[in-house]
Amino acid sequence: MILYACSTNPGKLREFTLAAQQSGITGLELLPLPNIKEVTPPEETGATFQENAAIKALYYSGFTDELVFAEDSGLEVDALGGEPGVFSARYSGTDVTDEANNQLLLENLRHKLNRHGRFVCVIGVAKGGKLLTTVSGAVEGEILRAPQGSNGFGYDPLFFYPPLNQCFGELTTEAKFEVSHRGKAVRALFDWLKRSAPR
Ligand code: IMP
């Protein structure tokens, strides 16, 4: 079975590929949507991760007859009223670096004692212009006062995960995927595939 991942983010694609290999689903070929880099991405106009995941999955399913999935994910910080939320990738502007977003987050949290937040990931699955399902995952953590570690991407160097006493920027891809929002959502996707994927 072919399953196209609709993302150009190399960090996310690394995690998806690893998960597919570990899923134990025989014959599953998880690949990036062909030519996705040449496709203009849809506008992420949703107010929630759920809405954006559905927008993306439906949009990209128009470019192939195969099953596709798209995810929307980000960081919610309690002391910032859930920001950056759906604006996680463009927190400090459009076409910005992870470092710029991290700097702004640190700045906005400078005087905050409560540094609790969570990563959330919602995956939409679609085929032939129809949304088939959405699944999600979340992981709770604390925002550090300075970056730590050089693994992962995005806000990973600022996201401390108490159960492992380490920050996501210090974890290997495998260790992060065991506990992450995306790992949870992708495992839910594979459970759905095993139960009810169209053949
Ligand atoms: P999206 O590509 O529109 O879903 O935006 C997701 C953004 O949320 C990324 O660019 C990162 O800034 C942030 N993000 C989502 N998942 C992770 C993660 O696993 N680690 C670090 N940052 C993440």
C-alpha cells in the first residue's frame, strides 16, 4: 500500500519514515508526495491544528489517486494563552528560521514563571478529495530558558521533557518519536490503517 506524506519538512519526513519501518505493516510504502516541492502549498487558514490538517490533506489528495496524509503541529504555551499554536512555524514572521522563532518565544516568556506547554500534532488522511479521518497526539513539557542540544528541529532545543529528564533537542530521532506528539499521532494513523484503510 502506498501512503504519501504531504510535507517538505525534512525533520518530519525523517520521523515518518522511521515510524513506517517500525510499524510492522507489511507492504506499506510511506513516501513523500511526488513533486511536492513544485506544488504551491495551501494557505493554512484554519484556527485549529485539526482544521489545518484537514485543509492540507484534502488539498494534496487532489494531486494523486493514492492515500495521502498531512499533519499540522505546533507548540502551545500556557502562559501565552496557547501561543504560538497554529502560528508555530511563522511565529516571528513568514520565511523565518527556527532560531528566530525560538528567540521570540524566549523573549515572550522572559518574565513568566509558568513555562508549561505541549506539542500537538493532528494528522488528516484523505483520498480522492475526501477526508477519511483525523488522528492526534500531544506531549507535555516545560520551556527552557536557553536552547539545549542540537538534535531535532523547530522548538526541540527549548522543550524539556521531565519523564526523561532531557530536552527534545538532546534526544535521538528514535527516542523522541517514542514519546512525541507526532509519534503518538502516527501510531494512531497506523492503527487506523490496520483497521480501516481503503484497499
Ligand atoms: P507546520 O509545518 O505548519 O505544521 O508547523 C509546525 C511548526 O511547529 C514547526 O515549524 C515547528 O516550529 C513546530 N513544531 C511542530 N512539531 C515540532 C517538533 O516535533 N519539534 C519542534 N518543533 C515542532
